[in-house]
Amino acid sequence: MISANDGDDPRPLASAAMSDATVKLRPRGERAMIACHDPATGAHLGDVPEATPEEVRDAIARARAAQHDWALTSFAERRRVLRRLLEYILDHDEALCEAICQDAGKTMHNAMLGEIWPICEKLRWTIAEGERHLLPEPVSSGLLKHKRARIEFPPLGVIGVICPWNFPLQNILGPTIPALFAGNAVVVKVSEWVAWSTARFQEMLRQVFTDCGHSPQLVQLINGGGEAGAALVAGGVDKLIFTGSVANGRKVIAESARSLTPVVLELGGKDPMIVCDDAALDQAAHAAVSGAFIASGQMCLAAERVLVNDAVYEPFIERVVAIAAEVKQGPPLAGAWVDVGAMTMPRQVEIVAALVDDAIAHGARALCGGKPVPGDGSFFPPTVLVDVTPEMRIFHEETFGPVVAVTRVSDDDEALRLANGTGFGLSSTVFTRSAERGRELAGQLRAGSTVINDWALMYMVNGLPFGGVGDSGFGRLNGREGLRACTNIKAVLEDRLPVHRPVKLFPGAPGDYASTREAIQLLYRRGLSGRLSALGQLARGLWRRRR
Ligand code: NAD
């Protein structure tokens, strides 16, 4: 996190503003401040300063300086740091969840399930498996039997991360853990909609690095909006991992094109959930409800379109409505149990309402919910929308709200056609009792992942890469691919034996062209007769040229 005017101060701007009057902040009028609110109550939590582009560049410079020593650490040392981070998270799990809930409006259970647990699992996996994916990997040296070939995975330097608001802690640590383990420093631009918790998370990181004897500048969290994000893209980071909307993903690409900064884009989704006529309906109905209501639907992997076979359409809907009727919504930190919290960004309520209104105007039916909840908090009620068709906006545009949108399909072909019928391709789900049918449908779904008879669970399998195709972006987080994405995948070719005979290409001789051609023919001709004839040509050529 950047400090206001002191390059050596590792404290985040936000925490400095809140807790330490001795830090020389610029007068309030001179910089943009982010007003932070609790989305569940509308209460004003406080203001945090927005980083200026100059401060973003300073943060990158400090991260780069800290990375120098970090790159020299062993994997054992990096594991020690990650173990300490895991320990810290386990020791402070509830306090971290409270910070998340206050900032994002989500429930404590969702914060524990959807943030703390995936982070702990990612740390466990990286500690257990990370090293073997980053060790030099020998590969065949092909024709060059006198050489040894391998791929090495040195760090890139400083990785920039730009986050959305839906998972305040997970969005930060998801890319940061592999980037750090691969030997990089990280500068994270946090979403302006969850800027209040930044100071708490920076405090955690600073504590962990300090406890382990490393520079707290290794991971810096920056508060700010689009301008700070753009400054990070343009600021000379060695790679940029952007998670957010398609529209801003395009802006990031345009900006990164100027500096040729490589980017990973994790963008939106409109994930289909296909429910076949042989599906276990209770299982599918619960998955549809969880897939749409978890985190108030503000999840890139949300089950946004449920495509249900005609033969089981009515019984499936009955089950979904029965589950939805029991779901409780309200302010997450008010004491009573609630299943669904608030919408983090107030404008998101309007976006969801507009999509639901459009669907109803075109023939869909809301069997529960459907209209925003009046009051100070930002709430859209858990909604079940049926008879959704591809003509409606909600079929194509990301809802990012607690809406189970059900579409009737006549068979698997129609389900596949509709499932693949949007520009997005993040994840997908199939419910069927037939393993063969599941595999067949999975093979034809255009998406970065498919889960059969469950929803989004592949995210908890850290050996699996995570990412999308089409409008859902490109590049991969998680797994071997996610770790290696944080490295300079480098080819190394070295001697097998200490033989130092020169390869004399210059000066050449008139026969060089012919002998090169004959060698190629010999190497790549197929079949015995072809190779024998190539060998004959080569032998004759050599004989002629020697005379
Ligand atoms: P957003 O695009 O509005 O903002 C994302 C981040 O980009 C924010 O930090 C924002 O300040 C920053 N930003 C804005 N303009 C920028 C610019 N010109 N240059 C650089 N950065 C800029 O997205 P959001 O509303 O915060 O998040 C919701 C979106 O994120 C949804 O589309 C959702 O599907 C997607 N998402 C995707 C994944 C995934 O892994 N694929 C995960 C979570 C969320």
C-alpha cells in the first residue's frame, strides 16, 4: 500500500488516514477521497484517500526494490511465509470476515465459505505443490543430442493486480499467493467499492512479512478507482492480472498495448447450468439456488442461466421455489441469521432490477422476489424467474444479482446451443445421472471449465486452472498454469558434454545448400523407400562434393 508522501512508510494510505495522525497526509481538499459505506445499512464508515498516479508509480518502485531480495529466497523460505500467512488468517478469521461483511454487505457464512476457505485451500496447495511446478523442467533436446534442454521459471518482477469488489479479500490474495510464491512482488489496486477493508488486509500482510523478516513493501495495496487502475497498467509492472468487467478489461488491454505489458483478463460470466431429464432434481435445484443466491449472486461463477429439460421443468421449478421461500435476507451483521446479504455496489440493484423488469415485460414470470427492497441498505430480494427466453436481455447480459433465471429446453442439443449462445465462456455445469452424457455435454460446452453434478466446485481444486474464453477473458489463475503465469517461462539449452568444436557456418561453400536440403529430406521423409532414397541422395551429394 502506498504511503502519502513517505516512500519508506509501509503503512497503507487508508490505515494511515484512519489511525495515525502523525503521518503527513496532504490537506483533504487536494486529493480525491473515497467515501466508504456499509452496503447493508447505508452507514458512512469513513473516507479513505485515493492514490494518485504518482503514488501508484512510487508503490511499483518500492515493490521492485523489495523484490530483489525476495527473488533470491528459496522455495522453503517462501513456504515459511505462506505458512505464516495461513496461520494469521486462521487466527484472525472472524475479524477478517467482519471486515469483509461490513465493506461488501455479505454474510459471515459467505465470507467464511467463499473467501477464507478458498484462500486457505490455495495456501495449502501452494505450500504442498507449488515448488514442483516451478522447478526447472527437463525436456527433450530433439535432434540436438549433444545438448540438454530445460524450461526454467524465474519470477517476472512486479505483478500488478486489479480487483473487483465482489470478494474483497479473495480477489486480492487469489493472484497474490502464486505471484509471491513464484518470487515476485505485487501491487494490488483494490476496488473503490470495498476500500474500507484495505487497511485491515494491508495490516495483515505487513505483519506477516515483518514476522518473517521480509520487506512489508513486497505486497502493497492501493485504494483508488479507474485512474489508479490505469496508472498501475501503465506504470511499468511486468504483468497485470485484471479481474473485472468486460468494458474495463478492454480499457486495460488498450492501455497495456502501449507499454506491451502482458495481461491476464478474468472477466464476466453468464454461466449455463444444464439440467437434463435424468438429473437428480433435488441436487440440481439446490445447486441452482446456491449458484444464484450465494454472495447475492455477485459472483463471476454464478449460475446465471438454468437450462432445464422440458420433461422435468415443472418439478424442478417447484423444488427451486420451495428452497427459495425459506431463504432469509437482511443486514448480515445485525445478529439474526441471514442467508443472503446486500448488494455491494448500490448501482447493482438498479442493474438487476432493470434486467428482471425487461424479462417480465417480455413474458418471464417472477415466482418470488423481483423488485428491489426499499430502505437504506442495497438489497435485491432472492428471485426466481421462469420462462426466460434468449430474446430477453437477462439471457445475455451479466445479472450479478440473486436471480435464478430458468429457461425451458426441449433436448440436449437445444441446451447446448443456448448454453454456447452468448459471448461469455467462464464456467458451466451439467446435471445428469449418466456419466457418459455428462462427459459428452462437457466436451461441447464452450467454457473455461465444466463441473458435472456440482456447481463452481472446480475453484476449490487448486490443481485445476481457472479462467475463461471469449468475453470471459484469457489467461489462467490457479494450478500449475496460474503459478507459471507469474514467471518468465524461459528456455535454456546447455552442453551435455564439454566438447567445444565450432559450428562453421561462415564462410560457407557452394555445396552447403545442397547438403542442408539433403539432410532435411533424410530426417523428415516418411516410409522406408522415401528415407532410403533421401539417404542415397545425401551419400551421392557428399561423394560428389568431396571430389
Ligand atoms: P469493474 O470492471 O467495474 O472494476 C474492476 C476494477 O477495475 C476496479 O478495481 C476498478 O477500479 C478498475 N478499473 C476501472 N477502470 C479501469 C481502467 N480504465 N483501467 C484499469 N482499471 C480500471 O468490475 P467490478 O464491477 O468491480 O466487478 C464486477 C465484474 O467483475 C463482473 O463482470 C464480474 O463477472 C467480474 N469478475 C470476474 C471474475 C473472474 O475471475 N472471471 C471474478 C470476479 C469478478
